[in-house]
Amino acid sequence: MRPNIIQSIVVCLATLALSFMMVACSGQDGASSDDSTRGVLYLNIASMKQTRAAVQSENEEMHSLRVVVLRQNGTVEHNRFYALEGAREEFGVLLNVAPDETKKIFLFANEESVAVVEGVQDDRRSLTRFFESYTAGSSGFEDAVTGLYFAPDYSDGKPIPMSSMYEIAVPARGVVRQTLYVVRVATKFTVNFNNWRQGEDVTVSSFSISGHADRNFLMAHVNDSEQNRLLFKGKTWIEWLKEVSDASSENDSYATTEAAGWLKDYDLPEQANSGLTYTHGTVTVGRPHVDIDYPDNSRPGVADETPVFYLPESMNLKAGEAAHGEQEYTMTINIAGKKDPFVCPLPNLKSLFRNTSVVVDVSMNNREIVVDVIPYGEVKLDPVFGLDVEKNKEKN
């Protein structure tokens, strides 16, 4: 029996495959990479990329970069801002540092997109003003920046804020060369509509995703728990994310994501509201081209523009789940001319940690609606028309 609507989800954690060779340095602080008498940090800062199932947009890249280096005693050694020329996937930074100590390197991209921060004594100011208050020799930066949270604004193509933190041991002499990644404080949704209804357009009057949050921490709050230690297997969460992303780039099926596991033990700000609903407006899906004699030549009608949108990192627990358990997000589709909406929990989406990309395929056939979960890009849809099936049936 042929399903009428097929919906597929691939949850893809971003990836970037780079050689260890550094790009040409664009940001320098009077340092020399061959200086053996003092500590030198030679860093390639890169944004994590999406897998082949997703298309990278300029707002997902770095337009500005800030690097804050803390000495071992916690004071600020460097606080450097770099205005980049256009969207950049990577950027080189060369800094002189005090040798023979472990540094904490805080990285931030696109701070200009955060107009208001909360969580500090003098909140309701821009993220840039917060950073500018910490000059060389200042203390207290780590605690303050860890407590920052904000309401993300992804409208009008604003560059997406990114952040990360690394610890790097600087030897008594020599140069430290390393590639570091910034992680998007956002989740991405791409919804593909395919129309197999013979001879007719389909108007989706609206669709929505419910259960997302409204505020995120600037820095990821990943808990040091037994659950996460078992998941990371000795790696940091960013190293784990990079490894999972590389694997999903090679094979972006759901099985790859499921085998890697789900990062669920993280925290949102206490002030976050996790019960919000995102609603997208009208989507018109064109009529299909159907070749009865040669079905392989048939192709579905598609939307003029694929809906792509961003939601905050979220945590909407599934009913009955304990804290940091499996999550659930619900999609509602309203089709013009149909009295009742189609409502379905998004299957196989067990967490909505930052930098997650969710790809949803919605394929529409005649009359009734069936949900099927399939690996993205691996199932060929053959047009079959005139089926009557049980409404809102979920096939596993």
C-alpha cells in the first residue's frame, strides 16, 4: 500500500574537513611564527560546516571574530576583535602569549547579531559592550561570559552567533599550531515539499514546529555527567561533535546519527520558555510531471522556495522522560481546503542541541496522510495515485 505523505528526517551535526595546514594568517599581534623565545599561538579558526544534505548560507559563516585568551590565573591576556571582509569559513590568528602555562581560548563569531545580553549585573546591553569591558589584565571574564544568555534573532539574514572554548597548553618555547572550531548558537530546519497529486497544485496554508525555546546561553552548558562521559568516550563535546559530523558527512543516513548517539545532557537558562511554536506562512507546491508510460521520468511538484529557518537550541522533553532524557518536537501542517490539520511528532529527532540541522521531506499524494520515516536521499518515490488509507497513520 502506497503512503500518501512521506516525511523524512535527517539530523545532521555540522562538519568541517580540513588539513592540519594553517591558512595564511589574517590577524596578527606582532607575533612571529618562528620565534622560539616566547609563546606563540598560531590558530586557524573555522566554522563547522553542514553535511552534504544541507546548503551553507552566508549567514551561517563568520562575519566577525573575537578571540579572548585567559592566562592560567584567569586574567585576560588578549581580547582581540577582527572585522572580516564578508563571510569567512576560516580565519588565521597569530598571537604572542606568556609561555609555559595553560590558556583558555574563548572564541566568538558574529557578536554584532546579539543586540541585548542578559545574565550579568549590567545586562540589557549589547554583546560587544560586554566584551569591551574586559581589557588586558581583567579578571572574572570566564564566570561572567558563562552566565550570559540572550534571545536569538535570526531574522533578515543576520549572521548566526557562534562560540566555543578550548584549553591549550603553551610550552616554555615554541609555537602552538591548532585548528579550532566555533559552534553555531542555533538549530537549522529545512522543509522540502514534494507534490504527487496529479494535475493540481497544493497550497500549504501554514505549518508549524512546536516545543522550541526562546533563550540560549552564549556558551554551551554541557554537563560533566556519566551520561555524557559515556557518549564522548574521553573527548570534549566539541571533539565529539566534530567526529560525529565527519561521519555524517560521509553517510548522512539516520542510522549514522543514531549510532553516534544523542547529546541530551545540557542546560538552557532557567529564564528560557521552552513551549514556543514557530509558524511558517503559505507555501505553494506546484503540480507534478507524471509520465504514466515511463514512471522513472516522473517528478514531483515542488515549492517555489524551500522553507529554511532557524530556531534556538531547545529542550522539550518527551512525555514521561526524566531530566535530560529524550526530546520531542511536533509538526502541524494546514492544507488549504482541508478542515483538520495534520499533526505529527517529528520522529527520530531526540535532541535539539545547538548546531543541529534537521531536514524534513514532506511528500503529498492523494486524499489521506501517512507518515513514513526514511533515510534522506536513499528512497526513490514512484508516483501512485488514488489510494485511500487510514488517516494520520504512522508507519515505522
